[in-house]
Amino acid sequence: MFLSICIHLSKRFQSLLPNRETTKQEGFTDTFGRQHTYLRVSVTEKCNFRCLYCMPEEGVQLSPSENILSKNEIIRLLQLFSHYGVDKVRFTGGEPLVRKDFLDIVQSTKQQTNISRLAITTNGMILNKYLESLKESGVSGLNISLDTLIPVKFEFITRRRGHKTVLDSIFKAVELGFPSVKINCVVIRGFNDDEILSFCYLTKDWNITVRFIEYMPFEGNRWNTGKFVSFEEMKQKIALEFGTLKPEQNGIHDTTKHFRIPGFVGRIGFITSMSEHFCAGCNRLRITADGNLRVCLFGDKEVSLRDYMRQGASDDELAEIVAFAVKRKDFALGGYEDMTGIASNPNRPMIHIGG
Ligand code: SAM
Ligand code: SF4
């Protein structure tokens, strides 16, 4: 059924469809010349935390388990995407490590695809026991979320215990020598904006990157302008304590503006999705746990690769579907004008999209 709809659409929009040969040469390139070489794959909608800024208070409706991509479906998609130029994959969720076959997915990705850079975003709660295996499996990047250095505030924001466990896993990851360990800290006025300097001090002796993330609005996540702290405000606060920050050279695809505090070993960074978007260099695509391709975090257009796969689509057909979706990608912010536009439109909760 889905495949026939696709074929029907293909005929209707033949002139819009990227040519198969061109797709093979260009990879997944949009109409703004951006080739998409980075794929973020959400492997589960489930999570062992309930972060206030991510989960709606009433929780999220989980997809039936048969709707979630199987390991084999994920690996098939990764093989396909790598064939079309994707060389970096980040596994996310929900919490990727709560998925029972997650390690197996990571190992199969390493063994069965040409993806050269493997990374994970995790809340760190059950990371510790997997660290060695993940390192052996070729994971080079770990982004671990931590929004506060104060245990009682951790319980408030995550609605769970485990502050020390998460901190321990961060330090163990550094000790094990993962090439990249980053702390993701969502800054919320009135909650943790008074801890920005303490987070900076973590980079004094530890070779880690602390990334301050601007709080983004998603359905039911309590966002409002009063809680929003901009990159400029954070930077000024840090400069008052440490003096002018030393900017690092950023790559065209970087979502983070990196800086170094003079004399400190690690780095700090800012993810300025709201105040200064970085869409011009965007090379990212997303696959949700239920198998939807999403070409932009903020845009709500999605196409179910799972359904096409389960209807028997060939790899070439899947590649055409992806190429078509990429060609329809907006230049910035999923087509919204600015942060007000994003905030006033319902977007799937972050836990469904995978950050
Ligand atoms: N469970 C994992 C974790 O927390 O790291 C991975 C999934 S989580 C959705 C991915 C990232 O999105 C986390 O670093 C989290 O802090 C961030 N995030 C979630 N909601 C956000 C929001 N409203 N604004 C900014 N970042 C958000
Ligand atoms: Fe779970 Fe991560 Fe969302 Fe927190 S931010 S609720 S840890 S998915």
C-alpha cells in the first residue's frame, strides 16, 4: 500500500524527484547545496529519567513496540545512508542505553557499515557498566547530559535519583580515554543559571567540553521566554569571572560555538539553536525510534522509512524517498521565522525526536 502510494507520488512529482544517478553522485544534498553526512538515530522512546524540559509532565505516549525499528532495520538504514555519504552516526533516544540490544546495534554498526564516526548521547545513568564495551566497539564520542552539580536539584530536574552515578560515569569516560567526552547542560533561568561558572571550572583540569544548551520549546516542556537564557548572556557572565573567552576554530557543520578559558585544559561551548541558529551549515538528518526520517529538528515534516521498508521497498527506492525529503528541506528552523514561531507551534516532544 505505502509503496504504491510512493510510486504514485513518484509519478506525480517526477519532475521534482532527484535523479537516481545524481543522488548516487551527490549523496543526500538539499537545494541549498548542503550534503547530509551526519545521521542521528533514536533507538528508543523509553527513558529512565523524566527531565522537566524534555518530557511533558503527563509523560509521553510510547509507540507500540512493533512500531519501533528493529536492530536489523536500523543496520539496513545505516548501510544505506553510509552508501550515500553519511560517515557519522549518533545514537540517541529516549535513553539509548535502556534498549536491551543497544550494544549489539553499536557493534553491528561498526562491523557491518562504513560509518567511521560513532557517537552516543546519553543521560549517563547506566553508562558506567557499558563504557569499556562501547570503547572496544569503536564509539569515539560520548555526550553525557548533566544540568546541575547539586544532587537535590538533579532530583528535581530529572525526577530521579542518580547524580553521583552520572558524575562517576563522566569521570570514568574521561579516564578510559574516549576521544571526545562532552557534558550537555540545558541552561534554564531560575534553575541552573547560577551554576554556569561552576560548570566552567570542570574544564580547568579535565579534558572535557562543557556545552551550554539554550533551552528549546517542545510540546508540553514548560518552556517560556522568562526561563530562556541566551548565549550572549551566558558568555558575558563567564567573561566577568574569567576574562574574555578565547574562541576556537569552528567547522562549518559545528552546532557548537567553542571557546577556551585561558589556562584551562578543557573547552566550553554553546549550542545557540534559539538565539543564533546554525542552520546554514546543517548536515544532519534524523531517524526517530519509530522509523520516521526527519530532515530538521524543528520542522515537523516526517516520512516513515519503516513503512516503506516493511512494504518491501528496495534500497534504491528508499534512497529516492530520502533524497526527495532532503530536497524539500527548508533553509532554517524547519521553515519557521524565529524562536517565537517555533515556540508557538506544537512540535513532537524531544524524547520522540531524539535530541
Ligand atoms: N537521554 C539522552 C540524554 O538525555 O542525553 C539522549 C536524548 S536527549 C533528548 C538528547 C539531548 O537533548 C540531551 O542533551 C538533552 O539535554 C537535550 N534536550 C532535551 N530537551 C531539550 C530542550 N527542551 N532544550 C534543549 N535541549 C534539550
Ligand atoms: Fe530522558 Fe534524555 Fe529526555 Fe532526560 S533529556 S527525559 S534523560 S531523553
